[in-house]
Amino acid sequence: MTPSIIQSCIDNDMRMVDQTIRQSLHSEVTLVNQVAEYIINSGGKRLRPMLVLLSAGLFGEIQSQHHQLAAVVEFIHTATLLHDDVVDESSKRRGQSTANALFGNAASVLVGDFVYSRAFQMMVSVQNMRVMEVLSNATNVIAEGEVLQLLNVNNADISDEAYLQVIHYKTAKLFEAATRLGAIISHASEKDEVALTAYGMHLGTAFQLIDDILDLSGNSEDIGKNLGDDLAEGKPTLPLLYAMRNSNSEQSTIIRNAIEQGGLEHLSEVIEIVKNSGALDHVKKIAEAESAQCRSAIAHFPDSQFKQALIELADFAVKRNF
């Protein structure tokens, strides 16, 4: 659960966002409605739309355009999930069956395309070229991040820097766009827009790093997916890379083979090696440093419930267990 202060200051606005989402999802094609409704209603933290609202709240009243753009950001995220689960052959997300597991790969890809295109219809209605620029660029970078991740599957020799680039493209970019949009629509100064852009980027990075930790140490019911999903797909993550470099040769070979071959045959062994190597603590410290950067980025804003909510969200990102 997200910090209560967030719920208290944007609870009504989030209801308006949910209403906008449901109205905008409607299609005359039954299957589109079924798949889109399923993925939207299957849980999720709604962090990205929250970021649009909270960043806007720093500058005054949250308006209908903010609700619209919060829904757009959630649609872009939803479309990437629909496509991701097909690419990753995932069967579980947020504790439920993935859309592709229920409706098939073809339906998931095509409805993902529908959700993407609906997002662009909605952003056009805001009639703000800066908004179009930020969201179209973000969508393009996210796609590049997906391709980069695909290229790095089964690559045990990827550098930490190259892995962090994937995180910045694939995950942090939409967080960054969300906070930036709140500033743009509120006619914020360039300084404030840059500050919120930095906040979103660092928050998204911290969030993904904690996801990487939870993939190897969390509880399957809490995190809403199968433990070791990344390893099963042969994805090298920061905890795995650190453990591979800071274990004995036999243990390093076990991790290398697990990354290069994929699968979960040696999951319990890999998890034990990762824990003993100090990798989880190492990556947690990196995530905490990103969270600290979030707080620094917005330090100059006047005190308000919205600023406090953003600070607590940065803390939540690294303290959560799901």
C-alpha cells in the first residue's frame, strides 16, 4: 500500500482518473473491451498517474487536464505490460494470470496497440505540443529500452552501466515523463520542470532496482509474480551481476550458466549465492541513493502536502516488499 498521505491529498483526483480510464477504454469491439478492462482492473499501484497529480499539486489546483494526462500515462504503461508479457512469455502478474495467458498472444499484442493509440488520441485532445513531445519521445525511448533488454537476454557479461541504461530507458523514462507533465501543464518554470524530471528519473530507477531485489528475495504472493521470473528469462540484473563478480569461481559459474541458459533449475542455489555475496544489500544501497536524489531534487519547493507525499513516495519505493 502506498503512503496514506498520498491517498489523502489525491484520493478524489485518482477516482477521477479511474473514471477517465474507464470511459476512454470503451470500444465497439468486444474483445478489446474484455482484454483492456482485465488488465486495467487487475491491480497495480497506479504510481505513474499519481506522479502526474502530485507534481501538478505542487503548483496549485489539480485540473481535468491533469486527470486526462494521468490516464494517458497509465495507458502507455498498460500497453507496455501487454506487450512485455507476450515477449517474456509471462503467465502471472500482480498475483493474477496475465492477459496473454487468458486471451492469447495475438489478442494481447493487438489490444496493446489499441491502448497505445487511444493514449495518443487522448494526448492530442489536451492540445499542448510540449505534452505531445514529452510523451512521444518517452514512448520511443521505452521501446528502445525493450529492445536493449531483449539484446541483453542471456548476456552475463553486460556491464553495470549498460544494465542501468536499460532501466533508465525501459522503466524510469515513463516515471520521468509523468512528473514532467505535471509541471508542464501547470506552467511551471524551467527550473521546476527540470527538478521534477530528475525526481521521476531517480524514482523510476530506485523502483526498478528494488524490483530486481524482490525477484530474488521476495514472497511470490506479495510481489504478485513468480519468484525468479527474470532469471527464468535469462535477464541479467544488478544483484546477479554483483554476485557473479563477488563469489568464488564455482558460484560465479553457477550464476553465469543460469543467466546464459535461463530457466529455474538452479534457482534456490542462485538465490543462496546472491544472498551470501552481499548483492542484495549492495543494490539496496544504490536504490537508497537514488531515493535520496529524489528528495534533493524537490528540496527547494515550498512545504506542502504534495511535497511531503513525493518525499514519502521516494521512501516507499525502497522500503516496500511488493
